[in-house]
Amino acid sequence: MRRATPLIPLLLLVTAAVHSFAQTQTAGDKAAEFAEEIKRTPCDSTKRKEAVIALFEKMGAPESAIKTQEFDQGENILVTKQGKSAETIFIGAHYDKVDDGCGAIDNWTGILILANIYHALVNVPTEKTYIFAAFDSEEKGLLGSKYMAKKAKAETDRRVCSMVNFDSFGFTAPQAPGNMANSKMVRAAKDLAKDLDFVLYSDSIDNGDSDSSAFIDVGIPAITFDGLNAAGAKYLHNTNDRVEGIDAGSLVSGYSFGLMFIAKLDTLPCDAFLKKSKK
């Protein structure tokens, strides 16, 4: 059973934390904002792609920055935030859902965190370029992220540094399952959590996987954050995955910690999480 970090102390800490990407807003205000946004979860799979695009437009993405990437079994949605260099970090969440349930927890919560992080960064000068990726067909075997990761690995005009993924929030503070993450990235996330005086658990999820694994498989360091506890995991992939019961505070903590972690990545060398070759 995975132990959960209480939300309230963490919300106070992340609200008080000051860094270059932070925007002035109380945790209560942000929680109310997320609570309203989650009510608009599109439960109809055929409407989710358009809803993702509309959400990013609401968060300040110009039409020219939003691209679709078609593959055999779906369409990924890409939103680019240009930085000072071609060194690139992918930030992702999947927007597809299983047939049962609304797909609010898994994974409209991740999409909301993804789009809100974009909103926080869109007008901020960053060292690295960021590609915000809404993946399709995660539930069919990480198909969207596998396609994107292979394309990213093959590109020659950019250097891909790492990938940060958000998948299923609503119950607790951020956690980083070790079986779907680069160990050095987990260590960096735990160090940041320690600075904020909370414990970031990295217990593996049995029979669980997420889009970060697709990037790891092609040699790109990646990590997934979730906001699940033992009770929350029972809501996934069934009719219980609904808007009701989602704690908006879990989204606030995922968003706030994710934003701070990305701010940290922006300052690190692109190869910070790669294994050093022996000379």
C-alpha cells in the first residue's frame, strides 16, 4: 500500500515557495479554479481532442503553436513554447480514456495540470524549449507516446533532454512511481520535495505503466507524477472514474510541484540525467 503525503501542509509550502516561474495566486484560488475546470471534463471520447485544443487556447496558446501529430491509432496534440535554445523538454499527459467511466481522474486531471503549467510558462523566458504533448491511445498500450518518442529521438535539429509526465490526480500529493521513471530524475524530484519539507514517495505500481516509459525505452530520461493513493487507484478503468470525489487540492499540488520541478530542469545541463560514459 502506498503511503500518501497530506495535502494541506504541501499546499502551504508550494504557495509560499518563490521561484522565477511562480505566479502570484493563493492555493485556495487555484483549487477553486481547478474545481471548476474539472467539472467540464468531456466524458465523450469523441469530444476530448477538441476540448484539449480549446483548453490550450484558453490558457494562451496561439493557434500557430498548436499542432496535431497523426499516427495509426490516433492523434497527439503538440503545443510548443520556444526557449532560448534548441534543448528541449517534453511535458506530457494523455487525453484518451477507457470505455468505462468519464476519464476525469485518468486522465483529464493530468491534462488540466499540463495546460495550466503551459499557461504559467507561455510568457516567461526560458533557457530550454518546451513541447507540451497531449497523448492519444495511452490506454491502448502507450501508442501515442511511443510514436512521439521515436520521432523525437530521430530528430536532428533539436536535442531532447528529458520528459515529465502527469497521469491521474485527485487524491493526494505528488508521487513518482519508480517503475516508470529514470532513477536520477526521481532523485532530483525527491531532493526538491525535501527542500519543501515533504516526502515524495516512489513506490512502484504493480502492473501499472504510463507515457514516461515510452521515452525511457528510446533513451530519453523521463518521470511520471501521479496523485493517487490506494483508494484512488480503485477508481481507475471503471465506472467509478467520475468528476465526483476528486480533491482539487491534489491538482494544485501536482501543478505547483510540477512547475517547480520544471523550473529546476530549466537550469540543469541537458545531459544531467544520462549515464556518464566511461572513458
